[in-house]
Amino acid sequence: MSAKKTNNINQFLPTTPDEMRQRGWKQADIILVTGDAYIDHPSFGVALIGRWLEKLGYKVAILAQPNWQSVDAFRALGPPRLFWSITSGAIDSRLNDYASMGHRRKKDAYSPGGVLGLRPRRPLLVYSARVREAFKGIPVILGGFEASIRRIVHYDFIEDKLKRSVLTDAKADLLIHGMGELAIKEIAKRLDSGQSISQLTNIPGTAYVVNRQTAAPNNALLLPSLSQQEQDRSKVMDGQKLYEAQAYPLGQPVIQDQNPGTIVIMPPSRPLNTSEMDELYALPFTRRWHPSYDKLGGVPALEPVRFSITTHRGCFGGCSFCSIHIHQGKQICSRSIGSLLAEADSLAKHKQFRGTISDIGGPTANMYGMKCERADSCKRTSCLAPAVCKNFKCDTTQLMKMMKSFLKWKKNQPTPVNIYVASGVRHDLAIRDKDYIDLLVRHFVGGHLKVAPEHYCKGVLELMGKPPFKIFEKFEACFKQASRRAGKEQYLVPYFISSHPGCTADDSVALMEYLISRSWRPRQVQDFSPIPLTRSTAMYVSGLDTKGRKIHIPRGHREKILQAALLQYYEPKNKKVVNDFLRSQKRIDLISKISRLQTRRKNT
């Protein structure tokens, strides 16, 4: 191998025995096993945690998409000195493998060339079994998004059943939930100091199994067990509310029987401060997939985010169907402006940079720099719903200062640069400051802006934890006015969800009528998926809202297809489903309106 190629490979964390030898390693301290291809980019958890551990002084190797059908691949790098850390990848494996209707996906965006079949269907369980088979007695630690949202008893929409925590089913030693930097740092430090894995029972952001060597904390709260939830589905909602009330850094530990087995879930880690966020994102990411994938067509998931910049973490919106606030936390962790501009400088020097920073944002772009002084002790899931909290201050000072700093940076570049906000904004937050809307629209929207009203009907929106639709209409008016002032023709791209718990076919018809009245043909329609550890999924399983009232649950395949079709009434493939239903409801008037609308579009 040439020196040039050796240096290129050594820019990445080692993935093969040869790459370890090139670094002079006989053994890795920690091996990260992932169901995704290895992409060295801060948007991908394995790279982020790997670089973080590397900075802390540990020898970190990555075993990406190993062949799970044999133990051989898990012996290739030898045993790690401290522990295995296993993740299914960037998203939950069920969501990666299946669409909401239960169909297998035709492409795996996190695999080379988008090829299917390079990961098992339950990566956490399968990989855990293989590493234990490969080498006995080495601690096994689960982490990543799937482990985080499946940390307690949860619903699996593919099997249509309640499941134990993946910690129990994988027979792992520890589970890291939430953003894992602080937890994995503490785990590595204490194991390196000679402590046993059974002694690590007081680390925030972790979960462990109760056994002869471990015990539950005296102040742990009891959640409904697996068998209790199976026997009485209303307990699913009870468990969700009980857990959410403690799922913040100053909350209490919780304990839950898995039948068999018992686990303890410690409160989440504290949020990273600005200095720690800056340190994390300053790590030497190449923003490339591993060179071994070059001849395989690369990894599709990288392209949309390759030249994006994460400005912050966390979301205080608390939407019922979203797990971000339970995974990243509701407190906003913002990077300094200096750190963000330094990353922009590095992007501009990247060999593959073509002049566009595709996104500056986070889970919700317009939450940068915002905080509540009472966040550490607040049990509210959302600062915005059902009404804006009196303690919350919509202060856009830091947000606008950051955006203006990017504009100044942009002017100083030797060649033209485009900078966009593509991660979407919370519209009920945005309308509280029209100066922000003006700045956003004039300089950071490339013709289209993503926004998520999600539905039209009041009752459905309340269940979703979203504001009334009139707030969206107010934002739309502000957006149009700002675009006119900027001399631009720009459009909103609204997102809608079909078949959310509590949404009836009549609700979907009401939304369809509104869409027809506006001549809207929404492309961004997502059929509801029951993601573990969300209130919406608790509604779906229990049939109850958060107040214990019965609600309609669209469960059957036929109804889910109907609701999605009503929202995309204009698609030729949906014509029969929509027309048959409207005829059964004696809504011939709507069939005529759709027909006239389609005719007008053809003529223009």
C-alpha cells in the first residue's frame, strides 16, 4: 500500500486488522459495532462517539455492518480491552427496514450503494449474541437511537406486540440512552480504572439489569411491568406518563419488571454545555464515507447532510408523535458562533465543497440559543403545548446574531456561497418575532421552506401536541409578506400526518377539503408510525388519550390507506379509493371539485 493511501485510510478510525496495524495497535480499547456503513461525519452517532473517545485517549475501532451469519467477522479485530459498544445505526432498525404500512423498504440509505440485506433485522440482539460468542467476559454496552427509544417495555409495530427492553432481550450489561457522550466517557474511565461492569450502577443516562451483584436505588419509581401492560393496555399510557415525568436530568431512577428480569433506568445525562458542544464538533471529521465504499457507489445517507452544520441539540416542542425530546432532551444545547463559523471555514476548504451549506440548524432550526432558567426542574414535556409556558421566553437574540454572523462570513468568502435553513422551523415559535421571519426569508430560504402544521382539525392537533391551524395560517401570511418584501417568489412545503391516533376518516376529509380549497397537492404526507417511547404510540396501543379518554385508532390497513389517499387525493393511484369512499359518504360534491381541479391543472 502506498504512503498516500495509508495516510488517507488513517484519517478514519480503523475498521480492519490491517488498519489497526498501520497505527501500531495490537488491540483496540473499545470496538464500536454498527448496523450502518461507516461515515465519518458528525451527523452519524458512531463517528461522533468514536471521535469523542479517540480524543479522550482511547484506541477505538469500528466494526461496520459485520456479517452476522458467522462469528468470524466479530473475531476479526480481536477482543476490545475495555468493552464492546453496539448500535443498530442512525435510525431505529424497524423504521429503516419497514414503511409504516408494513412493507419492506426497497433501499437502505445507510448501506453502500443503498443495498439491502447488510444488517440483521434486530441488530442489537444479533450483534450482542455474536460478540459474546466471539470473546467471553467482555462487557457489552448498547447505545444509539434504537437502544434509547427501546430502553423500557415498548410496542413493536411490525410484530404488533409489546416487547421487553432491548437491554433485557440482548442480554447486554448496560444500555446508554439519550445523547451518550458523558455516559460513555464515564463508563470508559471507570472500566479503565479497574472497576467491574457490575459496579457501574449510578451513571446518568444508563440502564442496567438487577441481579445478584446489582440492586435498584431506594428512590426508584416502579413502572407498569410487561405482563401488566399486556393484560391491561391502559397501563401503556400510565407507563408512558410515569416515565416522561422522570425523563429529565434531575428526575428519579425508574425500575421495571420485564417478566422475567428487572431493569433500572437512571435519569438522563445533563445536557452538554456550549464549551463541550464546541469541543465535540471541532473533532477531525473527514465528512466522507470510508474509502472501502468508493467502488460500491458510496453511502446515500451522507449526501443530504455532508455540508450541513448542526447548530444545536434538543427540542422543547414536545410533539406527541416525536421522540426527539425524549432522546436529545428538551433543553437546547447550543454551540458558540465562533465554533459554527470555524466549521463553515472547514467546509469551504473541503475538496468536495461546491459552494452550498445545505442546512444550519438542529431538530428545530429556530430554537438555537433559547433556554428556560427552570428547565432543570421542570416536568413539562413541551414548553409550547397545550399553551406556551409562562416561564418560557421567546428570545431570538442569539439566533439572529448567529444568522447575521453567517451572512457576514458569507460576504468575506472569495467565491459565492449559499447558506440555507433546511431542517424546518417551528411556525408557532417563529411568528412571535417577525424580524426573525424577515431575516430567514430574505437570506436563508432557497425557494422552499419546510414547515409542519401536521393536520387541520383542532382535536387531532391537540392530540399531536401541535398548535391550532390558524397559527399556521398566520405564519403563512407572514412568510408571504416577508417574501414580497424581499422581492422573492417562495413557497412553504407543509408536512402532514395521516392516521394519527384520534384521527377519523371524517377528519381526513376535512383536511382534504381544505387542501382542495387551496389547490394544494401535498407531497410530504407521512402515515403515522408507532415509534417507541412517544405519547402517540401510547395512544395507539392503549386506545386512550393522555387524560384516559377513549379515542378512535386507525389500525387496519384499509383505513390507513384511505386516510393517506385522502390527503394525496390528486394521485392517479388513489382515485378509486378516494372516489369510492366519497360516494359512500354521499360527498359527490368533492368528487366534482377534485375533477375540476385536475382539469384546470391539465389546461394550465
